[in-house]
Amino acid sequence: QVPLVESGGGLVQPGGSLRLSCEASRITSPINVMGWYRQAPGNQRELVAVITRGGSPVYEDSVKGRFTISRDNAKNTVTLQMNSLKPEDTALYSCYVSTSWGTETWGQGTQVTVSS
């Protein structure tokens, strides 16, 4: 069983919206940071948005004002609402979790494609 279950990717036209969700219910250690990274073909993986247990978000500059990250600590879930999507947002989006013990876990990824 995979520790992170991701959902919500797909194909959308420029200007459209998608919502990514990640469930980390199989991680039993206290979770500190949850978030999303992405990797486009030929590029390095980059941070999209992360959020601390206390609810403080950090966004990559290009998504500020368009993406919103949120989490539910009781359910160990993190959600990324993506609005005003652009073709350059096309990538494999992976959920990320780090625990209070320093353990990092990555999801298998969900594809987001923005194209007309």
C-alpha cells in the first residue's frame, strides 16, 4: 500500500482550474510539512506550495495568487486548488510529506496538463 494517495490531475484548458488532493492516512508519525512539488519533462523538480502544521503556506513565485494550499490535520490531507492555469503549469505533481522525525515521503505523482 502506498503511503500517499493523490488525486485530481487531468487535462484542462488555459485559464481553467483543477484541484489536487493528497491523503497521508497511512503515515503514523506526526506530520510537520505537507505540500506539492512538480516536475516537467527536462526540468528539475521544483516546489509548488507547502504548508506547515500550523497552517503557514509557502508558494513558488509563479503560482502566487493563482494556487491555494490547505490541509486538514485531523484527516492528514492536503489540497491544492489551482486556478488560472497556464501551459507552463503542465507537469507531474507529487505530494510531499515530512514528519517531525525528519522522514520525507513523496507520492507517485498525478499528471496535470494545461493545453487548448
